Amino acid sequence: MSARDAVRLADQATFGPTEALVATIKAKGASAWIAEQLALKTSRYTSGKGSGEYHQYVDRPDFCTPAMEPNCFRDYISTDPLMWDFYRNAVGQPDQLRQRVTFAFQQLFPLNNAEVLGTYGFRNYYNAMLDGAFGNYRDLLKKITLSPLMGDFLNNANNDKGAPNENFARELLQLFSIGTCELNLDGSLKGGKCQPTYNNETVRAYAYALTGWTYPPGGKHPNGCWPTGANCRYYNGDMVPIDKYHDTQARTLLSGVGLAAGHKAPAALESVLDSVMAHPNIGPFIGRQLIQHLVSSNPSPAYVTRVATAFNNGRFASFGSGARGDLAATVAAVLLDAEARGDSVPAQGGKLREPVLMFTGVLRGLNGTTDGEPFNWYWGGNLQQRVFNPPSIFSDYPPDYPVAGTGGLVGSAFGIHNANTALARMNYLLYLIDWGGSDVDASIPGATGTKVNLASFTDSAADAGALVDRISMVALGRLLPSTPRASVVKAVERWTQATDGNNWKTSRVKRAAYLVYASPDYQIQR
């Protein structure tokens, strides 16, 4: 592999290239490196306190008052501890492909801490996603459906047959499986216009089919559990069926699947999963979004076809089990496609580097470390992408967000890109490179602070051109175009021993790093 292609793969399949990673990918080749990544041990989410006590506390006043811990809400109830683990894993752990693919699924199945509470529950939810990232999509979808956290978030826990809530049923169809319009295998609209995949009667049928699930046993409430016979809110384990609240009437689902009268909730769930997995939309609908998250916002119809085919067949080259929905095969198809590999990029290829990937990419490229602390309220808030806290079930931005002035191209991350967030990107670089990042917060277990380490680059600082080229090769896998390169080199050459004393080499590295990572060549991943 060329350095350019190795950096492209690192951008697509990890949280950012490093000099060592690029050398490894070049030596192994794309296919072998992906196979190795698929087999690595999972780095899980482990931070945060408690394993369910928050939903077992029945005394008054509220849970955090008697705990007498200054960070009780943060450590027992919020998603902050998971956010620490997310960034620590993204920047420092070896199972980069699993972490990156799971990040894509986190955006496909989003929850937020504004509407559901309990650190342990979020930990269970996202660890299940990590475990299922290379399994089968049907299994992952079943796990999401039975998650008590998702059941709480979308009102499917304790959903009563007498008046079923439609929230989860609607999002299962609209966002999690088949989408709203009939698709060809290449992702285009059948007949050239939107023909609805379902109507409100269909949603009602799915809502009825999914009634009769309650929280796993173990939760408590000072006023007892409600409704009668159901379990109290609790997030350890999968939801369990409760016959008295499940609708048993015959129902018609999609893909020719139906429910016979007298069925039970577990059988209904299997039929629901069968119906969406058999639908012709699911391959192109899920495949296209994985391409958009990992490689390109505007994949060609042929690219979508190849990935959807891998999803449907459960196999791509030597990857996959042969079962429909195999995610190892699908991910391999996304990353090994001709539009993803090689030095040349299709004219409409690439995507805006979303804030999370810029945060991690700069840290990894400049030998940084982080405990994750600054990426929640401060930088995550400033750039409008807080991991584990998207504003709604539609995540941080829609996959089909239109980019103005491009003649119909979409760019998902442009949905949160504006003048303020563009300036915040530059300020983030200043924070890391010029302001020294963040020091240790002693209240965070295992805190390291957030800093880059520029020392290794000072070896190249005597030659401004060589320094700029070295950082460009890490960040881009290629040199900057000649005109901007000349400007960056000239800016770096301003710092000399005569003007900056013994710090001149470090100053040069700072200027070169800032200007390369601030460039449009880096901000747009291609």
C-alpha cells in the first residue's frame, strides 16, 4: 500500500492515523489489517459507579443527597464516565476498527442523558453495541429492541396492548432498518420517486406486535412498580415478556410476515425481526449509512450496490459467515471497495470530518493522550457533538443533509457546521497546540489530562519544508498542494533561533501542525 492509501484507511477505519499505524497498515495491507482488527479483544466501557443501585433506592430524599459524594450525579447517573472511556479508547486502544464501527452504530441507535438516567444502564447499552459491532445486524437489532434503556427512551418498556405507544415501532422502521421510501439495491428511489415503505396502519401493527415487554427484574420504587404486574425501571439485562400486556391478535407485518392470533411476545419479536431483515431495503439502507459514516457522504450507486450485496449475502471475499446481515462482511465491503481504496478519490468522494473525528485525529497524529474530560460540555458543546448526548433520536445530524451550492450533494456533518463551529475548530487546535491542552482533573479516576506531544517532530524542525511535509504525510498521506505548502513553509520559517531562542524548533512544530490540521485538506476527509 502507498502511504496515501494507508492514511485513507486509517481515516476511515480508526480515529485517526499515526506514524506507527500508517507503517503497520502499509506493511500488512488493507485486507490483512482489517482481518487482524476483527479478531482483537474488545476495549469496553468500564467507568462510572454503581451497578443498578440508582434504580433500587427507595428512601427519601433523592439518591444523591445521602450519598455525600460531590460528583454523585456525574458518576452514578450521567454519561460523563462513558464519554471518558470513549475518548480514551478512541485515542489509545488498539481495537480501533471495532471502536470506530461502534461509533457509527451509536449514531444509528442514539440515546441521550436528558431523557433517561443511570450510568450503569448506558454502560450496558453501549457495551452490547461494542460486542455486536462485527456480529449479525439481526442480533444487534434484537439487542437494541430488548434494551430497557431504549425501551425507556422510546416508550416501549411497559407498553400496554390497550393503547400501544408507537414511538419505538416507528423508529424501528424509519431509522433502524428500512427507511421511509422503497429503494433499489443501489440505494436510489424505486421508480424515481418516494414510494412509502409503510403507512400508519403498518406502524400500528408493529406497535401492537411489540407490546408486552417490561424491565428486567431488580428495580424498586418507593411507591411500588406500575403498571400492576410489571417491573420497575431497571437497566440490568434485557427486557422480559409479560403476557397480560401483550396484544395477541392476528397482525400483518411487512415482507409477507404475519402474526397468528394467540401468539406470545417473544414469537412476535422474532417475526418483527424476520420482517425487516427480509425487506429489500435493509441492505442498501444500512449499507449506505455505514459508507457515509466511514468513507464518503456521497457514494456512487455502484458502491452502495456492492455493500448492500455483501450485507444480503453475508459474505465479502474471505469475510463473513454467509448469513444475511453479517456485519464483518459488510464492514469489509465498505472499506475494501474500489471507491475507498487507492490513492485517487472520486470527484464526489470524501466527507466533512465531524468534530469527534477531528478531536481524536489531531490527538493521535500529534502523539497525544486524553482522559476525555474536555470533550463533553466544552469542546463537544462548542462544536455541537457531545458523544452519548445527541439532541434527539435523529442523532446529531441527518444522513441526507443537503450541502448548499453543490447541485444536490449531501454532507451529514454539515448539519452542525456553521460560522461558529468553524471558528471553534480553529480554537480547538490553538487549545491543543498553543495553549497546552488540559491538566489533570483530580476528581476523574485515572485522569491524564489532554495534551499533545510534539517532541518527536522537533527532529525535522531545522528544515521547515521537511517538517511541513512530515506532518502532512501523517495527517493527509500526501503533501499539501504546492501553493498552500509554500505559504505554510514560509510561515514556519519565521521562527528561528535568533527570533525565538532555544524554543524555535518547538515553535516551528506548533506552527506547522496548526496550519496543516487547520487546512481544508485535513478538515475534509478524502
